[in-house]
Amino acid sequence: MDTLEKALVERQNIYRNMAGGIASRLFDVRKKGIKECLSGFQNEAHRLELVTTVRGIRFINDSRATNVNATWFALETMNSPVVWIAGGQDNGNDYSTLSGLVEQKVRLIICLGTDNTNIRRYFSRFTGTIVEVNNMKDAVFAAYQHGIPGDTVLLSPACASFDLFNNYADRGKQFMQAVYDL
């Protein structure tokens, strides 16, 4: 099955789908059934969820990325320059695994949270611009203002949401609403 036919194109989901397809074949599930299942699969809400494109800038909701590892996967899948919305309740995160991806792919960081000291301190050497905001509407607007056609605005916080939001779903819903309000 051509991977471009599938609803999910993120690399980690392709790997999972391939493993699932192989396991299904071991249990004699027909290839047609596997293809239909994977082609119609809907991604999990708030996990690399394409919200929309506004004037050539894609907006992706990855609010579920509440830790550094999840954000690493999100950044790793990006194929265009990234305006990264990050931050939240930092519980002593080690951001070192993100440094190469940030240096390579991130054009701008929007820090969203009550205390972004660790993010600013760590990533200031990898990207030229860091903007600090304290609500989602300002984060999305700043990302839009600084974005250029071809960019991807990625909400992938690498932190818990409890400083400004009820939970990751609340954060993701506010992101989506702010994008729709542009």
C-alpha cells in the first residue's frame, strides 16, 4: 500500500501502521481489509492535528505533547520551517534531545506559559527570535504575524498545561479557536 494513500502521513504513525499491518497479516486478515482500515483512520484529537491553513501558513495542534519526547516526534515530522509554540508547566524538563531539531527546523519560538525561563535560556542559542506571551490568543496571533507562507505553526508544548489551562484538551481547543478567529 502506498503510504500517500493513508490518512496519516506522520512518520511514527507510518511505522505503527506498518507494524499493525504485518501483525494483521499473521492472523490472515485480508490485505483489502487492512488497507480500508488504515485509509480511513482518523488521527487522535490534539495529536498532530491539522487545524487549517491561513494565507499559506499551516496550523497544527499537538497539544497532547506534554513531554519532550512527544515534541521530538512532532518536530521530527515537520518538513517546512516551524514557528513553534512551546511552554507550560515545566517540571525540570531536559530539552537537550530537541536541540538538533530546533536548530534545523525552528525559525521562531513562541513561549506560552507563566514561567518560560528554562525554554528561553536553553533555546535562545538555537533560534534568533523568542516571543513570550501569556494566553493562547496572543500566541496564535504572534505566530501568524511572524509566520510566512510555507511555514507551519506547531503547538507542541513539551510541558504540562496546568499553568494556564485545565488540561491539554482545553489548551488544544483554545488553540483551534484562536486559529479560526484569525
